[in-house]
Amino acid sequence: MALVGRALGRTRTRAEEARRRRARIRHQAEGDRRPPVRGATRPRRRRTLSLPVEMGAEVSLPALPSIRFGPRATSAVLLALWSLTVYGAWTSGRFEVGQVAIEGAKLLTEAQIRSIARLRDLPSFAVDPQAVKERLESHAEIDAAEVRVRWPATVMIRVQERRPILEWKDGPRVWWLNAAGVAFIQREPVPGLVRVVSEEPVLQIDDNALLPAVAPQVLWEAVSLAERMPHLGDLTYSRTHGLGFEDPRGWYVVVGQGGDLEAKLRLYEALAAVLEEREERVELISVEDLSSPYYKLTR
């Protein structure tokens, strides 16, 4: 009867029932160990609100998702807070550069240095001292600069200007030149400067203001000539013959460029003495070439 029942599917033995229960338990255990599905939402947490005891009831609130801040969200919040802080400091005016203390300026005015530094309407924390230093030193008048920022809103600038040794009238324009030949615009008069005049422009004024406009040798020869003969007026210069001057006795002297300046001047003085003794009417004396000096008489 049991065999017929099992064949017809009507009854099960105890052993079969036990095996089915073990298989069902094992299947449930394996299902619990499965990895979580990617992208699955976090379980929502239900909230239960207890009412007063006399009401004898409680209310279940809607389930809300559990929110957690990751590292990206935290970084975004911090970045937003920092941006708001910087914007507030930039627009508040509290850190705007209000005082620019300038030292060492003589040729340039303080207003000109401020204009070159470009600090207007900038907060002090946005000032780049190295960039300001480079802007200042890109101008021919400034040889070196030092820039410091003092909180909350002060900038200290110390400049060392180039000292002009010679004034050069180059055609219609007048320039100052330092010992290295760097040219910059003439400003307030400086007494005692040697003055050179050229009828046509000869200085090489480049877009790079720090390049020499003339060979330094020409400058030193001009200064030496003026020191050697202090009674002279303006010196002259031409591309063809170099340096020259008007002698107070009424003739023009060509000195040239390069060579032994002392030997040229001694030769010139000897020639001038001989011609003056002869009472010659001299128009020009040239000692440009020591090996072949010459003079020209007035007709």
C-alpha cells in the first residue's frame, strides 16, 4: 500500500520529508550568502510615532531613505564654503590695498610707480610680489625692486633706480642714458649731466627697454672728453665720424670713436697751438685717425 501511495504521489515517508526540509533550509542559507545586487537602494527606515497612552494607538510615519555623505559630497561642500569665503573677502573691501609705501624713488614719482605696479582695487591676498617686482624691473628707469605684502592691506615697495650719466638729444627727442647704455625718458632736470647732440636719430631704441641704445664705450668716451675739456659746451655725434665738439676758438673738432682718447687730445692741442700761432683761419680739425690727422682752413 505504501508503494502504491508513493507511485500515485499521495503519501511521503518520513525520510523523504526530512530530506525536503534539509534541502529547503540549505537553499535559503545559500540565498542569504549571495552578494548584494549592484545599484540596489539602501533599505528605508520606518519611523514609529508613539501617541499618548490614553489614546491607545501609535502612528507609523512614511519610510525615509537613509542619507550618508561620501567624500565627494564633503569636498563639494567644503569647496562651496571656501568659494563663498573668498568672494566675501574680495568684495568686502576690508583687504583692499589701501596703502602703498614706496622707498628709493627719485626719478619716478610715487604715482608713476603705483601705476606700473598695478595694485589698484586688488585685495592684499591677491598681490603676487614676484609679478609686481618683474613689472617694475621691466621699466628702464628701475634697476632693481623689492616688494613685500603686510596684512591686512599694505604693500611695501623699495626701488633702486638707474642713474643717468649722460643726456642725449637724439633728433627731436631727449633721452637719459646710464653707464650700461640703457635709455629712458628725460624727466626732471639733473645738473651736471654731459650732453650729446645728434642731428639725426642714432640711438637704437628697442621694444625691450633694457637693451643698450648705444655702445657703452661711446658713453665713457663722451664723459671722459667732457671731464678732460670742461670748458666745452654740447658734444656732437654722427654715425660717420663719431664724437666731436665746437671749440670756443671758432672751429669744429672731430674726435671719432674708439682708439686712444688721451693721445688724440694731445695731438689736437698741439695742432691747435701751431695753427693759432700762425693765425690761420681754421674751420675743422680732425684727429679721428691718429695716423693721419688733418685740418681744413676757411676760404
